Amino acid sequence: MSRTDTSLVKTARKNPIESATLALALALPIFSNLVATTVSARDLSPIYEETFDIAAGGASLTRASRYGAALANPALLPFSGSFHRWLGSEFSLHINTESVSYAKSMLPGASSGGASSDSGFVDHVFESPFLAGTQTSFAYLNSYGGIGFFSKFEVDLEAQEYGPTGMPTIILKGKSYTGATVSAAGRIPFMPLSLGVTGKYLNMSEPSIEVDLADPAAISQYSDPSALSALVNPSTGTGFDLGALVFIQGPNLDWRWALKIDDVGGTSFSGGDAVDDFKQVVSTGASVTFHTGKDAIHIAVDQRDVQKAYDTPAFKSTRAGVKVLLRGYVGIAAGYYDGYPSYGAELDLIFLKLGLASYRREQSNSPGLSSRNVYIMNLATGF
């Protein structure tokens, strides 16, 4: 390492305001450009998940909330108990726990409330990653099918004091989805079996940028909006999912078994960035529900990617959880998501639904290597 390189490292470590200038020069233009122009590729998680389902460990193949049913397993639609299932919109905010703690520290009266916001943010990112995102949807579903539209955006910003070159490094990843779905479903006569299909149109890309803060040329390059636009050119694709559900219902005890095939035959993308095609994924699920007239306890286990199309590790492919529904107005959930506990609650005020959840998401295929503790706040309006 040269004497100049050593000086730059010391600058990044000892002078947070100068670090802030470098980091914000890179991060803020990228972030604003992502909001304006990009949609991005997914990991192995579903492209859309409801907050209450995440709280219950993401085990949604045999029971899913609202619009989530169309993407979790369209065969759920015929067993809604009535013709109408859902008409409404939703908005949810996702943010990691460490960023919430940082925001609290910047409030008036907090111990660090008078610190420089720039230097404080950079110091925070060097200590723990920043994650924030939103998810929105609008849908109409009934027991025979429905249509829906969704958008999901997320940015993950991480700083490393010593990156691959031994210098301070900024790593920014964007992740979002926009799409539309059309679903159809029906029950097989004289059998406790339903089948469903969801067709989907997706528009997506996956910007991933890693820049050495000691490289002014790289910072200048990524501060140029035209260069950023070239990085986030979206791709489009169409595909469909198939689902099946066996539902044996009793006076106080129900059994459900589910089979789901995501991206039947694979989903191909064209145009824009070189987004990998989605492979066909087969998943199964089982659940038991204890219920009275208005209360229920639903216990479910899902096994995702059973044929190892993505070679998904067991701690990520196994989803399990419990949903407790009280009087039809209050829901409490807990589960096992990506190998960690998840929990949350939902309040149903007829035309207004309020939800909160907390879970830990593992970014890598090794437990504990790169995890994010995430809070979700959800607001749904509809019936």
C-alpha cells in the first residue's frame, strides 16, 4: 500500500465529514436514480409477501393474506368462504432495526441529536448496513380468480472500512419488482381439491455497485446520472405459477396440503440488463387449523425448492409458523424465517388493516454471514 493510500484510509477513519462527502456523493445520486428509474431482480424469496405472512415465518402455501394468496398459491382462492375475497390497496415500509435506532438517536433531545447528520449517517453505515424499502399493491380477488398490480423497491447500503482492495468501500444493491398478475382457480367437483394458476408480467433489474472510496474516478463515474441509468436498465418477462390444495374441513379441525410450482418451465427475460431467467421451483406445504366460530390457530410448515433448482440451503427453504386469529379482528403470528424467529400482529378494522412484523433476513446462503434485522409497518385499505 502506498503512502497516499495510507493517508486516504486515515482520512476515511478519522475524518467522518470528509468520509461523508465521499459516501454521499456516491450514495445519494444512486439512491435518487434508483427511485426514479429502476426495478430489480429477486433472490429466492417470493416476489411479493404480505406482512402478516412474513410474521408467520413465510409459510403461506396453505394460508395467505389478501393479495398474497394469488402469488403464494392461487389454489387458495376457492376456499375463501365466500365469493368475494379482497378489493383494496396496501402499502408497507421495510427498514432494518439498526437504521431505526440511528433515526431515534437523531431526534431532538437524544444524546447525539446535535451531531452532523452527514457524518453520523456515514459512521452508522460503517458500523451496520442501511436497508429501506417499500411495497405497494392494488388487487381484486374472488373465489374464481382476480387481477392485481404490485411494486416493490428496496435499497441496501453497506460500507466496509477495508474492502477487497484494503480501502474503504461502499456497496449498494437495489432490489425491487413491478408487475401485474391475472389469476384463475376452481374446485374439482366432489373432491376436497382446488387448482389455480397465476400469470404474471414482470419488469425488473438488479443494480449492484461496489466502489472504492479512495478512487475519485469511480466516484465521479457513478455520480453521473447517465452512467447510473446504464446500470439499471430493466428487463421484462412473462411466466405463470400453478398451485394445488387439498382441504379437509371438520367442525373444529382442518387439514391442508399444498403443492406449488413457480415459474412453470422457467420464466425468461429480455431487454435491459442480463437478468438470469427464473428457474422452475417446486414447493410443498402442510397445515392444521384448530378453530371455533370466530377464533382459529393455524400451524403451517412449507418446504420450498424441493428439487433444489437453486440449491437452496435447508435453513432458507424451510418455512414454519403459527397464526392466531381472535374474533376476526386481531391476528398474532410467530414463525421461523430464514433460520431466525419472526413475529408480528395485525388489527382488522373492517375497511382498514394495520400490521407490524419483525424478522431477520439472511442475504447469503450461509446462516449469520450477512443478515438484516427488518421491521415492517403495513397499512391496507379495502374489504
